[in-house]
Amino acid sequence: MYKNLATPRVTLRLISHKDAASMHAILNNPLVSQFNDYTTPLSKSEIKQLIQNDISGYYEGEVIRFTIKQNTLNKVIGSCGLYKINKEARTAFLGFELDPEFWQQGYMKETLQTLIPKLVMHYELIMLYAEVNKANTASCKLLEGLGFTNNENIWFCSLNNN
């Protein structure tokens, strides 16, 4: 369904098992894991299972997850995608992680501004949610800039895709 999506600085592609080492490093980074809802450290086998769950969820229509590759370095620097995709309600949750080395440089904004419209059209979404810890001020600011509104730790964005 999806080929690679490219911007001037990043390329997005569906996650695969070859991303396990990169995702292991990113998800176990304390600066990243402090805001996620899993217990660390994650073992390599747990990372492989997370990736397998994403792949299976993709084929079941419940999840779509992309890796974010920095083009110049040819390095995976994060991931993003949708989970809890509800086709009947036309809703989904947005999730994303980025290697701290690339924080505050606009990579995630560039990524999400490219990806969200394509996913909204494909899944015909009318509402997009994101669950973000209030202490994660950079992600909160990012979501606000993308048009999301906050209600406690849940962010939501009503979409004009009727």
C-alpha cells in the first residue's frame, strides 16, 4: 500500500525487522523511554516482538508504523504511525519517537506534516488522537502546532475529511 515517503531531510518506510537494532537503541534511551508507556530496558527479543506486532497489526488494519530515516546520514532516527485504528469510528491514535540527537531540529514536525495528511486520506479519519505525558513539553508543543487540542494527557484533532 505504501511506498517510501520522502521529504528533503527524511524518508519514511514501513517498519521491518531490519530496524530492530536502531529501534532498540532509540526506545531504550532514557530521554525517550521516560515518556513512553513501557518498562525499560527492552531486550532485543522484546523489540523484535514489538516490530512483529506492528507488522501483524498493519496486515490486520489496526496499526501502521513507519521508521524515519535521516537522508544525509542514511540512519534510522525514529518511528511514527497510527495505532488503535478504528475504521468504523474513523479514528486513530498517533504515536512517535525520535532519537534525542535529532530533537529540536524540526524532524518530527517535517515528518508528521508529510505523513498525517496521507494517513487521514487513506483511512478516511475524522478524528486523530495522541496520548502524551504533560511533562513532554516538546511533544505537546509539536501537537499544538499541528492543530491538536489538549484534554489532560490526551490530545485530539478534529479533521475535515467528511
